[in-house]
Amino acid sequence: MVELEKLNSLMLEYLDPEVRLVLDMGKYTIEAGGKRIRPILMIEVCRMFSDDCEIVLPLAVGIEYIHMASLLHDDVVDGALTRRGRASANLIFGNQAVVLGGDYFYAKALWLYAVYGNLKAVELVSRAVMHMSQSQILELISLGKIISEEEYFKIIDGKTGALFSASMGVGALMAGSPFYEEFYKIGMSVGRAFQLIDDALDYAGSEDRLGKPAGNDLREGKCTYPLLSVIDKLDREWVLERFGKENREELRQKVIELGGVENTKKRAWQEIEKVIEYVSKFENSSTFIDLLESVVKRDY
Ligand code: FPP
Ligand code: MG
């Protein structure tokens, strides 16, 4: 497995801004930690096909910068107060600085892709960010509404799936594998599984483990899979009287009681099983399969 410490120190090293406040925001965000699942996936896909994956390290850093930028922007959009167990960066540095700092991290990521990657790698990550930002808009305009399962998957494929796709696609590409588009495609299922677990934990996870309060999605009026999976067992009027409202706790408990969290975890496993089946055809896939399982087994 990849050494997290090495990744974290490279993340600090490549940041290299001229303006002190950008460095402060970067350090604050990097030192708050995080699972680093996207760079790890990239490196492990690369290792499936090549013994020399040093070449992919700056690109792994770059994918985490994109993730960082997206969370900084997302916390401004969501008006978040906490992230990774600390006050969110928008609360410390202010919305304006955080939006602009996010721009710096995103641009630095593209710079790393241009300098250490190749045009195809730049195309894969840009494709992912175009998908992400459009899905965030879709999510924004669906807040407070009960959406369909199809709309839900459209949103999560973009907001989370796309960057997982790019991670896995770039990992395969840089290892010289001709299957990089297949890895981009299958990465979407890994991202789906990851987001489904996130959405399950938002209903029933522990705040201590998550580093952010549970129940955020219902507070923000985000309609996610735990609710969608039991919606036919509920009266819509009853749901709408509680969805995004003060008395939302009653709705959260009801969704848990009806099995919404279990349904969501089951759905996440189905996605991961598809991926495991695909990667099993490659030699050396066992470490990667363990990693895939950890995506759905996590409790934070
Ligand atoms: C968190 O979702 C948000 C995302 C996974 C994606 C955010 C994407 C963008 C803002 C667009 C891309 C922008 C750039 C600069 C690359 P969430 O709110 O459901 O999760 P949370 O509870 O962790 O906040
Ligand atoms: Mg958010």
C-alpha cells in the first residue's frame, strides 16, 4: 500500500504558492487529514500494470488537490461549519479567500498534469471536473425536492464518481495500459459506492468518526439513497413536512427504522462487486480488491 506520509509531504511540497494566505489555507486543509482514497486508487491501479509508479506521484497529488479545491468550494456553497473534525476553512479564512484558494489548488493540479503527465491525462481530469461542476449545479437546483433514483445517480456520478473515474483512468494510462478508458468507466462505480456509503453514514454514522455532524443532508434538503430506498413506504406529504425542516429528526429515525441505511449499504456492495469482477481478470489485482472492499466497509 501507498505510504500516506509520503503523499502528505509531497502535497505540501508541490503546493509552493507565493502568497502566505494561500499556504495557510493549503496547510490547514492538508493537515486536517482525509482518506486520500483518490490518489491511493490511482497509485494502486498503476501498480497493477507497472513496477515503476514514481511517475504517477505528482498526478496523485494533483487529484487530491482537485478534491481539496472541490471541498473548499462545496463548503462555501453548503455554508458548512465543520470538515474533518475541525472548523471548515470558510469559517477560518472567509468565503472569498477560500473560493480563490480553491482556484489556486485546481490550477496547480492542472499544472502538475501538464508538466508530469500528458495531454490524455489532462483530458481525463478536465472531463471529470466538467462533470463534477455540472452535477453540483444539478444538486443545487434539486435541493428541497424529492428526486427520482435516476436523478440521484446522475448527481452522484458527477459529484463523486467522475473524480474516482479520473483517478483510476489516469493510474492505468500512466502505467501504459490500453484499458484506461475502461478504468475510467468502472471508476464511476467505485465513486458511486463511496458516495452511497457517505450518504448512509450521514443518516447513521457517528459524528466523532465522521468529523462532521450526521444528519447534514436532511438539514440541507438533500434527497439521498437511504430516503429514496424507502420512499414508497412513506406518505409523501408526511415526508415533505419534515424534509429540510426543524422536525427532520423524526424522518431520519423513520428512514433508519424502515431499513434505508441497510438498503444503501447493500446497493454500495452491488457496485463494488461489479468492479471486483472486472479487475479480477488482471494479475496482481488482490491488493486493489482489498482496497475496493475498504471503500464500502468504512465507518467514516
Ligand atoms: C461534497 O459533497 C462535494 C463534492 C464531492 C463535489 C464538489 C464539486 C464541486 C464544488 C465542483 C468542482 C469544483 C472544483 C474547483 C474542482 P457533499 O456536500 O454531499 O459532502 P460533504 O458532506 O462532505 O460536504
Ligand atoms: Mg457539502
